[in-house]
Amino acid sequence: MKVPDLTKVESSRFQSMGHSSHGLFVRFNGGALYQYHDVPEVVFDRGVKAESKGKWFQTEIKGHYKHSLVDE
């Protein structure tokens, strides 16, 4: 699986995010890259536009989608 291009975001928690047919990809400030499976593109778009990426992540992603650490 190819990791999509990640877009740098302004966040105290995340470095960058991206989306593909495989779901949402989030690189945390510590450097770890996680895949959140089956996240619809519309949910990703809300995250990109969200004033607070952390709040969006807490309410729309965490606990709602299976995730895995991406082994780069």
C-alpha cells in the first residue's frame, strides 16, 4: 500500500494528514504515522477545514475507526 501525499497542517498535535481509498493518514508530532481505515473523504475534508484539528480528531475519528501504525 502506498501512503498518499500528506499535507502539512497547523496543529499542536499533528504534523500532516492525507487521504486515499485506504482511509485517513495522520502523522503525529512525534513522527508516528497512523492509518485510520475506511474514513470517508468527506470526513477528511472536514478535518482539513477544521479550526481545531485536535477537536475534530477527538469527535470524529478517535474511537470511531480502526487504526494501525504504518511501518515505513
